[in-house]
Amino acid sequence: MIKDKGLETVNKRIILSEGRKEIIFIVPITREIYVCPDTYPYNEFEDKLNEKDLKIPTSPQTISLFYSAFQNIKGEWEFPVSQNLSYLNWESTGNLYLPKSNEEVNNGVILEINPLVDGRGLKMNKSKLIKRLQDNDPLVRFVPFGFKIGDQSWKELEKNPYVQARYGEEGAERMAKLASSYSTPRLNSFNSISKETRKLSGLSSTHWFGTSYLNLSGNLSKLDKGYAHGIQSKKIAS
């Protein structure tokens, strides 16, 4: 279990609906409201969650959720959330991988928070994203290739430029603390690409012959099936 002496008490509510237990809870780090998930392919999630006025959490929101859950892994909402990490959990972060070229932005990955997604996949327009990079849009970041992929220590993960860009500095610290609970943290991404490639993001864990893996994936397809903890647009005041 991860220890954090500064973590405040978590508020939680349990709502029993017909034939289904729905857990609504507040993550203390962000004061944001989450609902325990269903599972769908990514391209079906927006419609499903919109029906409930919920959104897919971003990468920083995702790590805040699981980091908080692992503070008290036997808690009323924390336990089912921590168990869901055994499955793929979608993050609302798109990856546009760019090949080496003579263009100003190349040979790396553009990450976009809350990208547009339709039935055909990610709608990440390179020209528009580069303009947003130039305008210092905080929702768009670029990471050159050269960052470590595959198996690495939790300390390496914390300093990994891709992880810092995707989760933010504080999020990378929380990710490192979460990763320290696993035998092998793993970043599934690319170290080069031959053509423009758009991929989705997700977080999961696996256990294989006594080894536990924390999987940060930036190479997912819209057809992959996973969970998303719906997040409400409003927050609860501290």
C-alpha cells in the first residue's frame, strides 16, 4: 500500500440502483466526482458516458484516481477501483506519432488532452496541433523520440519525458509511487515510426508467473476494449 500522510479523508456515497451497485466517490487530490465504470471499446464510450453526463478522465485525472485508491486499498470505493486496474482503463489523451522529416515538428509524439474521437478513430490534425504547440496550449505537448520505452524502474518512469508530458510533473510523481508497488513498470510506446500514427492511451496492470507489471500504454486502438471511470464536470469544494 502507498502511504501518504497528507492525504485527506475521502468522501464516498453508495447508490443502489436496480440490479446494479453504482459507486460514486470523490477523489481527495482533485475534489472531482467519479462513478465506477462499465466496459466498452473506446469509440463507444463518449456516447455511453454522455448519456450520464460523464467524461472519460484525462491521464492526470486517471493517475490521481488510482493513486488515491491505493492509499486505502480495502476502502469502500478504493477496493473496487484498485481491482479495475487489472483491466485496461482508458485515458482521454491522444498520441500523434510523427516520423523523422524536414518539418519543424518531427521524430516524436504530440500528446493531446481530450482529443476528438469518432467511429473512425482519433481526429488529431497535425497542422492544428502544431499551431497549438506554438501558442503554448497547455492541452498539447510534444516529446521527441529518445525517451525510454519498455520495462524500466519506477525511478526511470518518474523522469521519463513522455510520462511527464502525459501526466504532468505531479502526476509523474504519483505514477512513480504507484509503480513502486509493482515488480516491473512498463511503457508501451514507440521509439521511431515510419508514418504518421494515431494511438490512444490507457493504464492497466498484469501479473505473470510471479511478476507484476504496471502498463502505461500509448499504442492503443479504438477497437481495444477497456474501462473508463466516468468523471463529472463539476467538483466538490474543499
